[in-house]
Amino acid sequence: WDGWPTGIFKHDFTYKECEETSGLRVHWATRVNGSDRKGNEYADSWENRKKSSRTCLGVIECDNPMCSIVVRPHTKAASLDKQLRTPCKCSAVLSHRECHVMSYLWKWKGGSGPLQLIVGVPGLEGPRESVADISDVLLNAGRVSKEKQKVKKTAQTADRLVASFSKFARDHPNFVIHSQFDEVTVISVQTNFMRSQLVKESCLEGPVNRMVNDAAHGWWKERNSLLMVSSTYCPDLLCWVPGV
């Protein structure tokens, strides 16, 4: 993001980029015009999402051609008028070079709104499952919105996550074989079937008597997390199956 934007352009910025630039702050003097109350952050089209605008106030210049002083105009009319009535440092007159250029910002949230959840979130092969498949009452967008808020309110804190994980481990004995919550978090799981495949009664024919380790990137929502699988060959299924 360039704090001195100029010209006509359009661009999508991530939430992180907006945070790092204090809401796409500019160095030009601008007046914020407020936001559109009718916009919806979950609207299907960007035109109907939350919109705000700001107007460029231009610059204040000295009328002395030999003076290069440029002053940033104040946003309030009274303060701006006082600036213009004050002589330049070179004793010449200051004049306001107005701009009136407006910039528009559309704010939207990731995820899917109620209507999109009813129709089905777009996928590579068309819309995915609709929430209406769960129950006919979810054909109502208002009901979907309320149920979505309930899910958000039940989002787990770090403490609840640890407590839930402990309960999960107790309810499924011998499934979690190792866990480490540290600078590097590791959780290892293994079913009875996976455990039974690790040791064979005899060597198999071909290069299939060892384990193959692989890590799947992008499996979890957190991109830096990895799903690591150690696979072993299953002679009964004639394919590789996870061992850990």
C-alpha cells in the first residue's frame, strides 16, 4: 500500500494489510464522509457491501513562484480559513489548491452469509451442500443468521480447547498416543487398525517393507500447521494405509 495514492485504480487488500496500514491510511489531507448504513458485509456482490468514502482536500500553496512551500490543509472549515489568512513564511499569500477526488472503500468479511449458505458455497464443481439439507427451517435466512451467531458464540478459548482435548483423550482411550503443547505443538493419534499394520508376520515381496512419511500442507485452516502421516503397506487391501 502506497500512502500517496494517485490516479484511478482498484485493489483487494487483506485484513492483515489493512491492520498494518491503519486502515489504508494516506498522507494526503482527506475528509472522511462516513459509511453507508445500507451495506452488508456478507452481500454476494461487492457493490452491496459496506462502503465508506473520503475526499481529498488538496494542498495549500504559496503564490510566490520562487517559494516551494506546500502546506497540508486542515479538515475543518474554520481551521482551513485561518490557515489561508496566515501569510506564508516568505510573506506571500497562501491559496488553496482544491482536489475533490474521492476514494471509496468497500469492507467485506470472508466466509459465507446466510443466503450463500442456503444456496451452497461455490466450489470448483458448482455449489456445495446447502444448510437446508440439515433441516427445512434453515430455508429462512433469518434463522440461518441466528444459528450462525450461536456457532460463533460457542467458539472455544485456549483454555476450553485444552479442556475439550483432555476430555476427548479420555473418551477415546489409546487413540491419542502422544501430545505436546509447547513452542511446537504435536498431537499423534493411532487407531487399533493402524497399530495392527505396523508389524507384519513376515517380509513382503517388493519395496514395501518400510514406512513412508509425508506432510500435507494446507490441510488445516492454519496454513503453517501440518498433517503428517506415516504410512505402511497393507497386503490385504493392496494399498498404503496410515500407521501413525
